[in-house]
Amino acid sequence: MKNIPADEEAGALNRLEAAIQEHWEPIYAVLFRILGDRFEAEDLALETFWVLYQKPPASTDQLGSWLYRVATNLGLNALRAARRRRTREQQAASLDSPGGTENPAVEVEHRLERQRARRVLAEMKDRDARLLVLRHSGLAYAEIAEVLGVAPGSVGTLLARAESNFKRRYQTLEERGG
């Protein structure tokens, strides 16, 4: 831990507490949308605020945007790590393991769709994946522009391209039976 005077430390803790109070729910919600796992989303939300405490931005004028950026980076990195882990596990698994048995239950189909969507997001460019997650988390174009550091007028075009890219990748993955 840094050698910080007690009054500065108390001020930093108060600012951190205020940021958590104000931003916890939306940060957690974005991470849950990315990961689909409540516990992992909570862990990464905590890590997002830990990053804020350890390495705060130079200016807190755009704190919400900065937190979204940190959170989406952490979430997408976690998706990529999980994908690499799955690949290693599948390679190590026995060839005799049952694979791809279809269950007609609607719940199972929805789960598979979400898994495919997460796989596609993990393979996309960071900005495109973040753009889709933020938009589908309910953020307005202006908020998305702020988080991604792009012009507000370009969000619609970027979003259309990202959605088209996502759809193409998703269909390809679906056709391969992934």
C-alpha cells in the first residue's frame, strides 16, 4: 500500500464509497450481461472499484464512463480467458465424451444461444463487443459515445456494423454447430 497521509486516505475512501453507491448497480448489470454469471459479475464489479481505488482517473468528470470502460475490459478479458480454458479442456477431454446431444427444452436452447452469443462477443474486436454490450444494457447513444470515446453521431453507424458483424459470426457459429 502506498504511503498516504491519513486524511488523504480517508478522503480517497469516502470518494470510493460514494462511487460504489452511485455506480454499483449499472456496473454490475453490464458485467452480468457480458458474463451471465452473478458471482463472476460481482467479483469483477469489485475489481472495477479496486482499480478505481488503486489507479483513479486523472479527472472524475467522466467517472461513469471510465468505470464502464474498466468493467467491460475486465468482462471481455474474462470471456476470452474462459474461452481459452474451454479450448484447453476440450483438447484434454476424451474423444469418447458425449457431445452435442440436443435437448428440446426451451430453457436449454436459450442457454445455448447465450453461450453462442458470449463466444461471438469474445471473438469480436473490443470496441464492437463493448458497443453491443453497452447498447443492450440500455445505455443511450450519447452515453455509449462517452464510454467508447467516439463521436456521438458515429454510434449509430458503428452499432449497425457491430450488429451485422455479430449476426454473421453468430450464424456461422450456429451453422458449425457451436
